[in-house]
Amino acid sequence: MNNPRRYIEGNKLKVINELSISQLTVNELAKRLNMTRQGARYLINELIKESKVEIKAIVKFRNYKYGMR
């Protein structure tokens, strides 16, 4: 029995496109892309590791706006 695929490569490109338009929090990004907050946070962290995304502003305690590097 095959397990469902949990990570879709194309979502990373969607995140990059959204962050190139405007700075967003994880919650805003998840809502725009109709995905879970956990999925959006995972992709943000992957893009940070790849040095493509960085923290641009702090909205509230531990709530960051991300944007393209």
C-alpha cells in the first residue's frame, strides 16, 4: 500500500512567488495558498536554509514577516 505524498515540490515555487510580491507571516501565507500552517512553516524553514528567504520584520512576539533575500 502506497502512502500519500505529503510534500509537493510545486508548493515551494508558490511560496517563492507569494513572498516576492509581499512580506507575509506563516499564517498569511498558509491562508493564501490554502495549506496548513505547519506545511507553510516547513517550506519557509527549507527556503531559509537555502538562503532564499529571510525574516524581514517582527509583527508580534515570535510572529515574523518573511520576504525574499
